[in-house]
Amino acid sequence: MKKLNFAIALLLLSSFLFAQEKVDIQMMQKIKDEEAQYSQIEMLAFHLTDVCGPRLTNSPGYRRAVAWAVQTLKQWGLQNAAPEPWGEFGKGWSTEESFLAMKIPYYQPLIAYPYAWTNGTPGLITAKVVLMNDLDSISVDKLGADVKGSIVMVKSPDTTFLNHFKADAIRYEKSELDALPDVSMFTPQRYFYYRNLVNKWYDVKHYLQSKGAEALLTISPNGGDGTVGVAGGLTYYKTYEATLPQMVVSREDFLRLQRLLDYGQSVILEMNVQNKFYIDDLTGYNVVAEIPGTDPILKNQVVMFGGHLDSWHSGTGATDNAAGCIATMEAIRVLKSLGVKPKRTIRIALWGAEEQGLLGSFGYVRKHFGNLRDMKLTPEQEKVSVYFNLDNGTGKIRGIYLQNNEKVRDIFSAWLQPFASMGATGITSSNTGSTDHSMFDMVGIPAFQFIQDPMEYETRTHHTNMDVYNYLSIEDLKQAAIIIAAFVYNASMREEMLPRKPLPAPWPFVNENGFVK
């Protein structure tokens, strides 16, 4: 009897939700069936990762990905599929050859990757290693003449290793979904802190170079089992010059070298890094495509969604964020294959230069919707109903972050209900960032990131050499594509646009390139 009463209550709740917010259940089922029978997820994943390779902004891999995405969207019959310039980015960069090995006290290949936008070595170099305490000018001066002709290591104060008592990959419990904390909020304070830190490191690297250092080695900030977390510097931008060769070394190998040096052992390394800069086109590009709206009045309004196309370079950017591009591309393929006739225009956007500070989405927002510095908005800003983003790895969608916009709670509750059996039940008022939905939110456009199962995103793949095809969960991405397609369809067919929060305050400290002053 209790089970029967619960079932009746659930049915009544569903009926109430659908009465408040219209949901085309037949279309939801068609979306599920299309994905189940004709999924292109594996094909998309293969091409975007294995074929295109690493997609560092303005690198050959990124340009291959842009060309492939545009061609694929055109083949599916999308309108206005094209690379869209968002502003000047700067130099492209790629690694042509990379090698690091210990020669003395014995021979051992080492796991290491070049830091983005650094210079390469003049060829194969053999040099002694010296250890400095911190990446600052005081530590450089303490080394004195030992810097010249040496490979410099920055000592790691953290020599502990985490044992795998907990699984690298996890899924959220259902009870966790509605109370997730704010994560990685995009705030001026965080932006200032990291920007200043990167500028400081950049200056010290130039100082090391001026003192005659051959190269710089730093420890991977995360990972074990040979996982190396690698990012990049500022030297893509035209006002910065490339610094000395820098490699990021796996924690196991780095700490071995550090122990040898701490105990007075002589360490000599061989290193060969050949990098290439690309200055033929400094423009940054996003990829956009559309399904035009059909309603005579509402077709000028837009529903947007997407993820970022660029990646770091030690892997192939599979979970960060080929996954988001794969799922959103598949979502628009599903809608196009079903021949939907949306009232509003549906627009997919794949962003460039997210990893360097959300620059592609920032440039797009500034170009189309208004300036964050003074919050002077364009008429186009008023016509965007919503932006949906996917950029938290390969895990299935478990719900959605409300971005502190309680006005959409009941709407999204109704939209999620047909997918409860697929695990998508969570609605939390909190926010996750920093990713491209932040730029839309900051000019008053409703913008949302989906809740995704963490999998091994933070423990293994995020910004590392392990971010490759094998860590993609194909079945999870199929589920994500279904839910994204449903949300986009529902938003495009509503009688009204999604409700908005009050307009945020201006960001006067942002300059025309998206950098904090």
C-alpha cells in the first residue's frame, strides 16, 4: 500500500510540474530513441581527440579541430556554420620534439612535458642540475654563479604521496545532488590572484634566463602513476617574450631528483625540446552554427549552448573539454536529424582560449552583447533566452546548477523529470565555474552549467597527459547529449524566454582583451 501511495504521489507531482511547464513527452522520447539508434558519439570523440590531437589555442591541432567541427556541422545541415573571430589572441605554439633523461648517477628516461609557449633548447643539451628553494629572484641570487649553464629545479616542499585508499573515479550519490557547494567561482579576487602569480613567475623565468640558466624544471602539481599536470604561460600574447625552456616533471621522477640533490649527489640530465611558434594568424576563433527559428515573432530570439574547443597540450583534451564539445555537437545533430522546427533560433558555440582565461567567450560576449567594463548592453543581449554549458569532464549529467537564479527552479524540475530514470535529478542553487557560462551570466543572460559525475576528472585527467580518449565514458556522453538536446529544445519552444536575475555590476578592472588590469 505504501508503494502504491508513493507512486500516486509521484504521478501527481509529475502532472503538477507538467501543468506548470509544458514538456513535449513524445519529443523527449524521440530524442532518446535517436541517440540510442544512431549515436555519433564515438565518431565525434575519435576525430576530436585522436585525429585532431592536442588543441592548444592557435596551434595546428586547434586549427584542425576548428576546420573539422565546421565541416561536420555543415554536413549535418546546420546553418551559418563557420569559424567566428572573437579578437586577437596571439601566437600559436606546438612541441615538435621532447626528451628528458637522467645521465648521472645512472641512466633513466624521465616523464616530463614542456610548459606551453616556452622556448626550446638549441638541440640536445647535457647539463648539471641545481636546486633552488622557490621560484623567486631571492632564490636565484642565492645560487649565484651555479645558475649559469645549469638546469634549475624548483624545490617542492610537498614530498608526500597520496595512497589510493579512495577510488580515483566516483559518482555522486543522489542525496548529494541538491546540496553541492559553490566550486571555482569566477571572481575578481581569484582572477587577480592567479594573474599576479603568473606575472611574478614570468618575471623570474626571464631573470633565470638572464643569469645563463639552460632550462627550468618544475614538479607536476597533481597526479601520481606518471600523471603530469601541464599548463602554460603568457607568452602567446604579443607583448610577452618566450622564456627559457621549461618542463613539468612527474612527481615520482621529480622527487627522486630532489632527494639525490638534497643528499649531495651530482645529477646530470640530457634534455632536448624543440618547440615551434605560429605567427601567421594571431586572431582567436570560436565555432558557431545554427538551426534557424521558425516562429515569425520569436525566431530572432536565441537559445545558445556549447563547451570549449581548446585544450592543453600534454594529452588530447578528451575530458577537458572534447567531452563538452562532443555532447553538444551530438545534441544539435539529434535535433537536426529529428527535423525540429524550433520557435527560437538554436545556436551552438565551441569556444577558443578558455584555458587562457575564458577569452573566446569573453570576446564573443563583448562583440555581441555588451561590455563588462561599463555594462552598456546591446539590443542583441535582450534576445538571448539562455546559454547552457558542459565543461566538467566526461561524467553523465546528474542535474543542473541554478547559478543562484531561483526563478528557473520549477522550470528545470519539469525538464529533468523525464530523465530521472537516467540519474538526472539534481537541482542546486549553487554555481560551478570558472568556465564559459560565466561570461554570459556576467552580462545578465541566464547561463547554466550542468552537474556532472566527477569520475576521475580532478584526480586523473584535468590538464594532464592522461586526458585522452580512453578516459571518456561514451555511455555517459550519450546520456549527456540526450539531456542537452532536451533542454535546448524546451527552451527554444517556450512561449516566454527564461527569467533573468538582476543585472550584475560592471567589471571596470577588465581591459579590452579580457585581462585584469
